Amino acid sequence: MSTAAELRARAAELENRVPPVTAGPRTDDERMWLEKATALRAEADRLDESETADRTTEK
């Protein structure tokens, strides 16, 4: 299982593959990379939330 930091790093890698919007219309691959990056960031957020909840219930 990946950590939140690893998921965010992978999302950043995918986003860096995509050229700026001014470079022209997005290809299907570029859209897919951005969608995957969004999903990875959402998963990282869920992991952060569950870790925070775990720490508060341990006290």
C-alpha cells in the first residue's frame, strides 16, 4: 500500500507529462493522465483523513 506522499508524488509525475493548455487541445492520453492524477490525489486525501481519525481514536 502506498503512502499519501507517494500517491501525491505519482500524481505530480502524471501532471508533469501534460503540456500547458496553451500548447493546444488535450489528447486522450493527456486527459487520462490528469484524471488519474486527480484520483491519486483523492486517494491520498482519504489516507490522510483515515490516519488522522486513527490518531484521534487511539488517545
